[in-house]
Amino acid sequence: MSFDRSVKIAPSILAADFAAFGAEIEAVEAQGADWIHVDVMDGHFVPNITFGPATCAAIKPHIGTVMDVHLMIAPVDPYIEDFAKAGADILTAHVEAGPHIHRTLQAIRGAGMKAGVALNPGTPAEAVAHVLDLCDLICVMTVNPGFGGQKFIPMHDKVRKLREMIGDREIHVEIDGGVDPTTAGDLVTAGADVLVAGSAVFRGGSVSNSEPYGENIRAIRAATS
Ligand code: DX5
Ligand code: ZN
């Protein structure tokens, strides 16, 4: 995976048909998705449960782009190797999942993946100041994690602050939650390069009618140019 700062749209399969992940991923990639965002929830760190490494391993052969795995679980460390084996390209842990985010990021890179760190809306940019050299992606949550389809919480100041802190390091700034054509433009202007979108990509379409996925992706991209 080479680094670039162009805008990347990462559909979250949280909004896809759970009984058809493989076909949904292939459809959304054919319609222009840049990365596939995979939300892992444990019912403990967040009040919802999705799936784990076995599902990630099952969908991996259907992903031709980048498998961007967002862990909303605590603890993280005992499962890092399982997600590496499942084929995650990027593995993102929450700074709030603690207690040793520095060790977690080292372990993710040590397992051969790109390392991401996510910040809840209530967590300041400064929380990652001392781990910048250990991470490849910072995920700024613009909803409280746990569910798709929630109302966007503006975090532009945090995004600008992070870009300042990052300087010329090769770190992606990803936005997750409530991204749609009305919110995407300002986020990219503030410094984001990866836009996760669940409902705003999958709405109106299905595996057998996937053109709306393409229209939705193009509408988000157009809002950023
Ligand atoms: C929320 C997840 C998001 C979610 C985004 O906890 O991390 O990735 O799927 O969904 P939308 O785009 O519908 O807000
Ligand atoms: Zn996510």
C-alpha cells in the first residue's frame, strides 16, 4: 500500500446486507469505492455487536482494494494477530480502548499491518501527540461509535489541529460518521483524505441494483472537488 493524500471514499459495510457481504463489497468496488471500511464491535467498548476476525477472513477474498478494519473493541492486543491473519491491511484501535495505545500501535505494525488510531468525539487531538510516529492513519469519529446512520458531529477544528501536528508525516486523516455530500467538502478542506460513509453510500441500492452506490459515491466525491 503506497501513501497518497488524494480523497478516498471508504464505504462501511455496516450499512450493507449482512447476508451478502461478498457480493456487496464487489458491487461497491465496481461502483468506485477506494477502500472497504469494516466495523468490528464487541458490545462492551460500544453498545453494539457486529462480527470478528472470522468474518473479516471470509470477506477478504472479495476485497480488491484496501481492507480498513476499525476495531471498536476492548481489549485490542489479544486479537491483533487474528486480524493480521484475516488479511486486514489497516487495523485501527481506539485511543480510549487503552490502557497502552503505544504498545498496541507497535504490535499492529509488528504484525505487518498499517496502524490506525481512532478518537471519539470527546477526545482531543492531543491524545495522539506522542504516538504520531507509530501510526499510519488517524480516524476522527464524527459520531459516537456503535451505530450507522447517526447525526454528524462537527470536528473540523480537530481535523485542522491534527494536520498541523502531523506535519509532513505520511499519515491519513480519516473521518467516520455522518459523512455525506453535505459534510464531505469542508472535511477535506480541513485536512481529511479518507471519508468513511455507510448510509450515504448504500442508501437506495442493493446487490441486484448497484448503480445507486455509484451515484452516491460520485456525489460524495464531487462535493470534495
Ligand atoms: C460507527 C461506525 C461507522 C459507521 C458510519 O460506529 O464506525 O463506520 O458505519 O456510518 P454512517 O456513514 O451511516 O454514519
Ligand atoms: Zn467505522
